[in-house]
Amino acid sequence: MGAAAPATEPVGRRLGSRPSRPRREAGAAPAGGAGRLGLGVATLWLSLIVLLPLAALVVRSLDGGLDAFWESVTARQAVSALQFTLLVSLAVAAINAVVGTLIAWVLVRDEFRGKALVNALIDLPFALPTIVAGLTLLALYGRSSPVGIDIAFTKLAVGLALLFVTLPFVVRSVQPVLIELDRDMEQAAASLGAGPLTTFRQIVLPNLMPAIVSGAALAFARAVGEFGSIILISGNKPFDTQVASVYVYKQLESDNLTGAAAVSVLLLALSLVVLVTLRAVEARRARQ
């Protein structure tokens, strides 16, 4: 008779079977089930609230085909409104990048009476209906201005309205970074003889730059699509103070739904490019 297999060798291994796994208890939820449920609910909600309406907008813009779409977005008045919107939005984003960073610096690094009130006022454009902001600016800088400044129905008025509604983006993007910034490096630079301007340019600004760019990009995206604060104070002069959002509104009033949808899709694509680029920059910064 052949030699018996060693008693210490498991029977399952001799037969080539896999080691047995612990049996899952009855009624136990699979691992990650709650996460998958949450993902499904989030996806369904985003589809109903965001994706489906956007898809309907794109479909409506193509009702007349690609030729009609191209004709709508290249019309002289549409091109003029889009050009003015992009230029004023870029200018507003650049100004807010500087002024918003300065305000964030003051709120974080300086102590003064009324600081809490100023900090709360920064978020006022988020809470205030934009049409109310436009009416307020019109009353303050219109023909009956109590301060004697009449800039209503001008390009400057459009820029002022956009500055108002986009101010919080840069401030609230830079402020937390300043709070978390380690000041030991600044003190070390000062001990080595670096002046305040050199310290800010060489140490502080590189750490703040991603937050500044992020806030400026959000301000730009908001300015491109702003409507409520502009419709009153801009005067809606074609080829002068007419912005893209008001142009879309006028196309709807003229029952040109396809043309309005086409310009809206173009604005949507522009905003998406800005936001996707912003997320890519943030992801690259996180990897670094």
C-alpha cells in the first residue's frame, strides 16, 4: 500500500480546492451598499435638476439644424453682445482678483472695530436678489443720484454691477488659505532682512495664487451669465451696453426660442470650459 498523505496537510489543499471563506450572516448588507445607494441618489438628482434641462436646451438650440445654430450665434448683434460680455467679465475678474485678495488680507491679518460687520457684508451679494442690486445701483448712480454721479446705461455701469455681484468669490476663496498659512516662513524671511513687499511676493503670493485663480475663475463664470443686476442699469443698448444674457432675454421676447437657446448653449459651453479648467488646475495642485 502507498504511503498515506501527511496528516498535517489540509484535505482542501490536497484536493486543489480554495480555502473556505467565512459565511456572510443572513440579512447582512453588502460592503459599500450605502455608498452605492448614495451615488445612485446623487446621480438621479443631478440628472433631473442639471443634466436633463441642459440636454433639452441643447436639443432646442439644434431645432433648425447646425446651419441655423451657426447663424444664430454669428449674428452681428449676438457677436457684439458676446464680445462685450467676455471683455467686461475678464476685466471684472481681474479687478476682483486684486481687490478681493486685499480685502481677504485685511479681514485675516488686521484687527479693527466693525470687522465682524464687514465680514458679514462680503456675503451680501449672495443673499440679495440681483434685481434688487440692480435697482439699488440705478437709484444710486442714475439720473436722480443722491451723490451726483450719473453713469446709468453705460459700460461702466455694467462693470460696476458685475463687480458687486462677483466680489465674494475671490474673498471667500483666499480667506481660508490665509488663515491656514504658516507665518513662520514670513517671520524667517523678515529675520533675514526681507522687506514686507519681498516677503509677500516671494512667500505669500505663491501660496495664495491657486486660490486667487480659483476665485477669479468663479467670478468670471458668474459675470458671463449675470442677468438681474444688469438688465436695469445697462439700458440694453445693442452694439453698446447689451450683454449676452439680456440679448437672450430679448430673443425670448421676440419669440426666437431657437436663437435664444443657441446663444445660451454657447454661454454654457464657455462656463463649462472655465470650470473644467479650474478643476484641472486644482487637481494638479493637489497632486503636487
